[in-house]
Amino acid sequence: MENRTTKIILKALIAIIMVVGVILGGISAYHGDEPGPQQKMQLGIIAYNKAADKCQCNPPKTVEEFEKEEYERVMGDISSATNNSVGWSVMLTYAAIIIGIVFNIVGIIKNPKGIVKKVVMLGAFAILLLVIYFTTKADAVPIDLAKALDVNGVAYSTGGYNMASWGITASLVLLLLAVLSVVIGGIYSLVKK
């Protein structure tokens, strides 16, 4: 009975983490990228027209002033969404690590013979992460990205770029492995019946 309860709790926690992850992805996608010159001008024109429709007159501010205000508002929204997404992502990472450690300790206490299997799994996981790191490691930040960061006054380093590349690639590989394990497990359970 305890094993079944543990599995239900673990599945519920994983489902919660996945839902929050999807919501964070949606928030980031909704706010999008920094507007370019064309989009920036369109923001000003749209805001100017809204103000003109509201007062049925020529607004006291110019299109350029509206453009500047709207651009600052959009950039504030993007910055806020990014900060929230990063904060929640860090919290989810810590939660996943803590959950994994707690359930592994409980598993080792309940089944001390299974420690070899756990050590092999953790070793394979560590090797996978190392392989991903060394395959994504770059000697320098790509020129296009460096130019864009310089233009926007964003500080960067090769180490930070490598960690970001590693984190993104590791997440995608682990997501793919999770999907494959669910699909293969489902096929296996169908065949087994």
C-alpha cells in the first residue's frame, strides 16, 4: 500500500511541476521578443490612434512620445515575465532535486539491496549530463548573439553562455527521454497484457 501511495504522490508532484513549466513557457511565449524598429513604430501609432479615438481629437503627445512610452511598457512586461519565469524555473529545479533526493533516500531505506541500482542510475545520469555539457561547450559566444547583447547593454560571458546552452540541451534531452520512456512503457504494458 505504501508503494502505491508513494507512486501516486510522486506522479502528482511531477504533474504539478509539468503544468507550472507549461504555464511559464506560455508566459514567456506570450510576451515574445524585444520589438524591432518597425514594431516599435507600430506600437506608437496604435497608442496614438487609441488616444485620438478616446478624446475624438488630436492627442497632445506626438506619435514618437507614444512610441517611447509603449516601448518602455512592452520592455517592462518582457523583463517582468523573464524574471518571473527564471525565478519559478529555479524554484522548480530545486523542488525536483529535493523530491528526487527524498524519494531516493526513502527507497534506499526501504530496499537497501537496491542501492547498487540507484548508484548505477545516478552515475549514468551524471555521465549523460557531462556528455551534453562537452558537446554543447563553445570557445566563445556566437558573434550575432554577442552583437545583440552589446547593443542592448547586457553583460555576458562564455561560461554563462555554455551553462545556458548546456541547461537548454539537457532539458530537451531529458524531456525526450521522459517521453520515450512513457511511450515505450505504454507499449510494453499493452504487449504484456
